[in-house]
Amino acid sequence: MNDTVRAGDDVCLLVLNCGSSSIKFALFDGREYPPPRRPAWHGQVAGIGGPKPTYTEDGGAAEAVPLQGGETPYHAALEHIRVHTRQRLAGRRLGAVAHRVVHGGSKYSEPVLVDAAVLADLKSYIPLAPLHQPFALEAMEVLLAGLPDCPQVACFDTGFHHTLPLVERLLPLPYSAYERGLRRYGFHGLSYEYMSVALAERHGERARGRTVVAHLGSGASLCAMHDLRSVATTMGFSALDGLMMSTRCGALDPGAVIYLMEIEKLSLEQVGHVLYHESGLLGVSGVSGDSRELLAREQEAGETGDRIRAALALYVRRIVREIGALAAVLGGLDMLVFTAGVGEHSAAIRSRVCCDLAYLGVALDETANERNDPVIAGPGSRVLVGVEPTNEEWIAARQALAVTRE
């Protein structure tokens, strides 16, 4: 395998974020380290496995894409991206493919070149992230065979949290469980690593204080940082823990799970489906897991409106509660930053969260908040409140270039 990139080489880096029904991609210039923040080209194949898959690039209109034939739809989607990547390269070399991998287990805290042994290790972690891990590994396997001379680099969402102290890694189970790998790992690490870069650039030394970053998207978590390193986070052993999410429950009394199985006789598979796909905003509202739709409909009358309002109130309450818990761990709060889809774009959610954090000295400038400004703290706020777009793809490209660069 040609696994080195020399400074100045005319190469590009392809970043893949593989989900169960979509593959997002971004192509970065790899001639210099670090690479440019903005990709030269990006897009996604969505609806894989469904009746109407689509292909989108550079923010353009979605186009129907056939994913039939002898290959599985997922493999056909990868091949579609490969074909378009070759066209975009226009004779330049593909220096590496970086894969966002949700779980690195206890072994992998740094990005790593993928070979058969690494792939086997990562497959053993599928039970730790069954809804996310398999798809990145499938893409690696296909590309290792189809592009044998191009390095594949695994970039881990758990990696940023390797600085968690033991007290934050432990679960209150028999210690032998920890020795077997049952521990708190933390996720959304590529996003939080980008925050550690972007916040230092924007806010200087102040970012090195007691900071909580709220990654609020369809999946959601919080990270407490001190000196720009992770010291506590809300997601733990799995991506189900912590905050209430779009369709995931977040932290839940384990007795409720036992009840569902023992008394209501749900199977293990049924319980998993409920917790991952039928809970959160969708489960409580009965309408949608999309906060935008719920906010637009929260004034409806009757039971529908009541449930929508209850879902939004619980969603905000869980964020507020967990920010308070992390502020306690940090010994105070100097900075609160919102990122990801909801965090970056929902002024209403940010306003409600911050209103309930007034006791910590949080105050908003509502005009700046409505504009999604980088700083939305109002006059007299003891806490710097900000909005910072995340850039997980760039972190993956940067990690891949660091691993492969000579």
C-alpha cells in the first residue's frame, strides 16, 4: 500500500461519513498541512436501500440515482461516489480516504491506517454501536479491495474523549465489566475536536477555561472541556446515553428497560428499536423527531399540541439539566457554545435553554441570537455564549493527512 503523502504532492483527500441509508462525502485539497477548511467538493447519496435514492453535490438539487444491478445498493452508492470522485480528481492522486468511525473501543484513540487486522478489531466493536459501526466498515472493506494502493484511515468519534479521567470512564457496575470494555466512551468527538480548534482561534485564552459545548443534531450530546480537552461528556457506553434526541431516548432508568422486557414482553430487538427509533422527540410528540416541525406546530390545540409542547419542554429540560451537571463537574461555567444542526440554526431552542440557565449568569442578546451570530451573549452575561458551526469532515481530512504524510 502506498501510504505516504509528501509535502506538496498534488493529492486530494476523500472523507466518507457512512450511515445506514446515506453516505456523505467531501473532497479536500491535500497539498499542504493542514488542508483548507472548505472542501473542494462535497455531497451525499441519500435514501440507500429505499425506493427513490438521490445524489446531491455542492448544495445543488437532488437527482435520482439508480442503485440497482448486480451490486447491493450500498456498494452501488459507493461506486457512484467513486466514479464522480475520479472525475473531480482530473488526474490528481487520491492520497487517502478518511472514514468517520463511531467507535474505536478501548484500543483506538488516535486515527489509524486500516488493514485487515484493524478492520477485524473494528468489527469486534459493532455490538458497541450496532446502528453506526457496520456501514463505515463495509465501505472500508469495499475500498480496500477496490483501491488497494490508496490508504484508508479510520477517524474515531470516541477519540477526542481519551482524556476523560477514570471517574468519568467508569460505570457503576462490577469492575470486571470495565475490564471487559463496558465503560463510558463519549461520542461526537470529531465535532468536539473541531470546536477545540475553532474556539481557540475565535476566543483565545478564554476558550481554555470552563467550557460546555452543546452538539445538538438528530443525535445530541454535551462535552465539558477544560484547557480545550474533554473532561466529561453526556454520551457514555453507547450513543443512546445522555440528552433526549430526535428519535433516541437519552439517559433512561434501566428499570424501565427491564419492565419493557419482563412485564410488557418486548424482545431484545423490539426494545432496541423503541430506544433508538421510536423515542425522543418523535416518541413523546407522536408527530416528528424534527424540532423545526414541532416548533412550527406547538400552538396547535388538543392532544397533539399538548404532546408537542411536552416533547419540546422535556427536550429543553434535559439539555438544561445536563449543562448544570457539567457545570458542577467543571466548578463553574465560563463559556457555552452551540453547534450542529439544531445548535447552529435554532434560535428558539437556544433561547429556551439559556433562559433556564440564568442562575449561572447566562444572558442572551436576542437579536444576535436570531441572527445566529458567533457571540450571542447579552450585556452583563457572566458566561460567553456562542454559536460555532462544526466541521467534522475537515477534522477527518486533517487526521488522515497527518497519518499518511511523510
